[in-house]
Amino acid sequence: MVKLPINILLVDDERDFVEILSLRLTDVGHRVRAAFSGQEALSVLAETEGDALPEIDVVILDIKMPGMDGIETLKQIKARYPVVEVILLTGHGAVDTAIKGLKSGAFDYLLKPADYDELTAKLEAARKQRDAHAERLREAEARALMRRSGGMFNPD
């Protein structure tokens, strides 16, 4: 079975952590972009935005960062790019904040230091959910186009 690469945006203010995890994820075939703040993450998403969807499939997002924290970043990502899935990273003392993140639209969360196998499993599940969401969006847009065209246009 061919494993498709996941387009990942890794967001954390700890540069060493970002570099090491980026290398590990790249070594197994994923495409990784890095950002070191919430604002930088939003900029990367904006510059990778394609026709209707950003090229990023999944964002791995640290909750505790200076400036714009992970929860605010998550809210802005979900408002602007609702099909992009977000996996939150949190310390042991911030599980309540992670739960708040889930209520704000995060796909899931992991405790730091994250288990690599658990992270990769969550990445695969998040990408599958993103793909399903994107397909439903495309189908809804096609149906809307059909209605507007009075049935004259057939997307198939």
C-alpha cells in the first residue's frame, strides 16, 4: 500500500523541537513547513492557499506560545481554513486548555513530550478527516452550481 505524504505545518516557539520533529517527519516522507508563532502560522497558511483549500493538511500546534497562544491561533485557523485539521500539543498541566481547544475545533491533542507513534497515528487520522471534509465541501459546491445553472451543468 502506498503511503501518501501529509502536508504538515508544525508550529512551536521551541526551535530545537521544531527542527528535530520536522526532520523525523520528513524522513518518513511527509512535507513539513515550520512556524515559530501563531501569527507566522497564519501567514504560512495564507501563502499556501490554493484554489479553495490551503495546501496544508494538518497543523501540529503548541498551545503555550508567547504572543498569540495556540488556542487563539486555532480559532483563527478554523475560522479561515475550516478543513485544515489541528492537533494540539500541550504540557501535563494544561489538559484543561487542550479540552478547550477540542471544543474550539481541534482534531485532537497530545501531551508533550509526544509519543512519535501516537503522533503519526493521529496525523493519519486527521488527514483522512480533512480529506473527507474537503470532499463533502466539493460535493456541496457542485450541487450549488447545479442548482444555479438550472441543471444545465453536470459536474461528472
